[in-house]
Amino acid sequence: MPMKHSTYSVIIVGSGIAGLYAAIKISETMSVPDGVLLLTKSQISECNSRYAQGGIVGVLPENKTDSISLHVSDTIKAGCGLCDFNVVKFISENSNHAIKDLMKYGVKFDRNEKNQLNFTLEGAHSVRRILHVGGDATGYGIEKELVNKVKNDPVISSNITIYEQTLATDLLVDSKNTCRGVIAYNSVSHEYETVYAPYTILATGGTGQVYKYTTNPSVTTGDGLALAIRAGADIKDMEFIQFHPTALSIENDDSRFLISESVRGEGAKLVNQDGEYFMKDHPQKDLAPRDVVARAIYSQLSRGNRVFLDTTSIDVDLFKKRFPNIYKTCLENGIDITKDFIPVSPAAHYCMGGIKTEINGKTSINNLFAIGEAACTSLHGANRLASNSLLECVVTAYELVNHISKEELHPTKVIDETIMNIIKKYSDDNSESVSDETFVDIDSLLLNLKTTMWEKVGIIRTESSLSRAIKEIETIEKEFNTDSKCNSIREYELRNMIYVAKCIINAALSRKESVGAHFRADSIQVNNDKQDNVRDFVHEQKTTARICN
Ligand code: FAD
Ligand code: SIN
């Protein structure tokens, strides 16, 4: 059967909050004669966004304790000064509008008995400014309403075609550095389709799955980033991987359910098995920046200690109401927070780096845009301030639509030899596929990759651990031909994760000093210009460094 070809006005890859919000805005505000195609590799609602717990930053005029300048300052301090000031300011200034717009789409942020919005606190925020939904189900609460709009709103849905279980496997970038669309692979029918569009938007999320322990769901394999790397796009800040300090840690269970930072925001404390309150000497205690807390826990674990969240200062009924999913999940794992402390350990959580973009998602490739966690606008610098990412998804998606709605939709089916060569790789008569000839054990290669990344490119890195990691990834790469047509989503994901892993390692090798989430134990040089003095605490944890070698 010949490969199907189709044309849309806009292609959006990914159905997290960034992709869905962009789809809604495009459909509402733009003339899209060929419609919008929303591609997503699993079911529409499966993504990181769905699992967001703590909330979304709202710098709202009704919150008299807060201000744009305070939020900007908190974001830049958390990011160790590596944030782009103008981007931070812009996103902060637009948060009020973003929150009100989400409310317009049906998102019901939690309120108190006086019907006022409830604000919570997370690490490195100087005031309560985080809005939440369903207590600890913020992502689910937002995603559900946006999916509902995209699927059921008569006006919005009429412009949008949704392909579920469909993976973008390559970008169609021509010899003039212009993106003309994507190759789409349906993992159920195993059919490929060439999709053309004047605009392609990558909203493919983060990279958590390249690590053995992660809070991210299985779809988060850095695909968009890998596609962009393959196409030659500029990439930025990939050494900055955020490890969330408190994922639920159950023996013989590698999955890492998140225990939201807002549990500490509401008063929980980190202690070791001897009851030692090891964050007590930090000026911000348990609510120090995330990278600092993650390293402090790592240091405890490295000394053979266990780490727990002591929630006894939070009233039990309040806990159950405020954190219903955390309460339930702990109970399902045999932890009754009314009696037990919660065992926690760090896990890969967020990728501060990504495809380098402007605030409107523009990448270095013409007509290719990236938004959400896949992008790097430089909002987060070396360490993301909690709950800034959902806000970034919404504001950048809005700006992107604002930008492209002013442009004329130009004809797209300009197919040059470069594009023909990409299409050829995926056409049916191309029998060269990755594992036709020799058996490749994808699962064990994936496990090797994730273990290498966790052990050698994790919370603490050294030149020697990183150099060994790159060799191990290259060995995996030799066993798996990364440029052929693959036979399954898992194979494509492995291919993509190899690109992403190499990109993280090379960035980590290049940055010799420690800053934010990137901690080089072999370097005494700390980027002092970029460090807030509260971060001196980090150096007390230096004993940890040796463990990695
Ligand atoms: P995602 O929501 O991850 O969506 C990516 C989409 O792309 C998915 O639909 C995926 O299936 C699809 N996709 C990927 N590759 C392909 C491909 N090749 N082809 C087709 N489709 C593809 N941030 C906050 O601000 N506040 C919080 O409280 C918070 N809590 C969090 C809790 C957890 C457990 C996790 C994991 C993250 C949390 N974050 C939080 C981070 C935040 O959720 C993410 O940064 C944000 O949701 C990313 O949204 P996104 O739309 O960019 O990507
Ligand atoms: C959390 O709830 O702790 C996660 C918040 C975030 O990652 O922004």
C-alpha cells in the first residue's frame, strides 16, 4: 500500500497542556482552511501534565502579599541567575491572564469557604502563590477541561483532527532549513503517513524516562527533542535536569510516585531514620531550592540512611482533603500517613533545557515551533522554580498563536530532495528496518541506558562518570541502528532516548562548574556570580561527591 500523504494548516505534536492549549487557541482565533492535526503517541490525556500535583503559579492582583517583581526575583534566584530576565518578567506578567483564561475554559481552582482562591507554597517561593485543583490533582483538573474543549466544543473541535496512538518519527526539514511537516507512525495499524503543514509545533514534553528513577510517565522519552536534534535545531541547557527530592520510595519498586513539594509547603519535614531534621540549618529549611534539597537527601542516602517525610504537623483531616491522591496512593502502598512517615528519595522530574526557542516558540528552524517542557525559553535557568512550568506552557502557547495568527499561511507542499530522502526511509518498499535481521533486545538496552544515566549522569556528576556514560551509550548505539525505520514505538523511543542521553552528557561535560541542578563533584569551582549565598549549603554536602566516582 502506498504511503498516505495529507495536508493541514497546523500540526501539533503532543497533547499535554501546551499542545491542547495551542490547539484551542488556534481553532478559536485563526483561519485554518486545512484544519489542525493533533498527533499524540498514546491516548490524548496521557502526558506529564496529567500528573502535575502542586499547582500552577498565579501572580494575581487579588493576592496582596505577592507581586511580579517578587515572583521574578524568586524565579531568577532558584535558576541561579541563568534565566532570561525578559522571559521571566513576561511570563510572570501574563500569569493573571493565563489563570483567568483557564478558568474561562472550565478549570476549577480550589477555593476556601469564603470562595477566595487558595494559594499554596512550594520550595524557593517567598510567598503563597500557587493555585491548585482537587487538592493535589492540578494537572488532571486542567488537562481534563482542555481535552473536553478539544473534543467536544462544537466550534473548537470542528477544526481539529486528533490522531491518537500516533508518533511523529521525523520532521520534514528541507535544504533551506524550513520545516514542512512530519512523518507520522500509527502504532496500531503500523502505517506511516507524510503530513505537510505550513506550521509544525512540538509540544512533546520532557525527558524523564531517560533516567531509571523518574516521576514522569512512560510517554516522556524526549521524542520532540530528538527529532529537533536530528533536524539540526539549536538546543540549550541540557545539563540542567531537575531531580525532585521527594518521590515515594518503596523497596523493590522502581516507579516513583510524586509526593508534592506542597506537602512540605503545608508543614511536612524531612527526617532520616534517626529522626534527624537534616534541613534545619538551611535558611529556607525544607523549602530550599529543589536542587539543594535533592542533594541533601542524596547525601543522606549515600551514607546508608533512609529519608522520610514527617507529616505529623499537618492535621490528618486537612491532609486527606488537601492531598487526597497522595493519601490514597500511600495507603495502597502500605503507608498510613496517620501513623507512618513517608519514605522518599529523589527522582528525575523535569528538563530545564530543550529546543532553544523565543518566547513565542520560534526555533532555529523556519516554521518549526516548540512549546512546553520540550522547549527552552530560558525561563528556568539552572533550576526551575516549582509550578512555573504549567504557567510557561500556557503563556508560550498563547504567544505562539498570537505570532502565527499574524502571518499569512503560505503553500507548503514544497518537496525537495532532502525531504524526499526522509520520506523514502519510511515508505513501504524500504525493507531496511531496524531489527529485521538480528534480534535486538530493546528492553534490556533501554534498561542499560536508564541505569547509565541514573548512575553516571544523575544528581552528582564528574568528568570521569560522564566520560564512562558516553562510552556506554555509544555501545548501546552500536547495537541499535538509530537511523532506520523502526518496528514499534518502543524502538523509536530507544532511538530518541539515545539522542537525548548523548545530548545531556555532552552538555554536562562542557559545563565544568557546578551551578543549580548541574553539580560537578570534580570541580571546586562554583559559579559564584550565579549562586545566591543560601546555596553555600550545597558545599556542606560535598562528601557525597566521592560516591559517584
Ligand atoms: P506533556 O504534558 O508531557 O505532554 C507531552 C505530550 O506529547 C504527550 O501527550 C505525549 O504523549 C506526546 N508525545 C511525546 N512524544 C511524541 C511523539 N513523538 N509523537 C506524538 N506525541 C508525542 N509542573 C508545574 O508547573 N506544577 C506542578 O505541580 C507539576 N507537577 C508535576 C508532577 C509530576 C508527577 C510531573 C511528572 C511533572 C510535574 N510538573 C509540574 C511538570 C509539568 O507537569 C510539565 O512540565 C508539563 O506538564 C509539560 O507539559 P507539556 O504539554 O509540555 O508536555
Ligand atoms: C510538586 O507538586 O512537587 C511538583 C511541582 C512542580 O514540579 O512544579
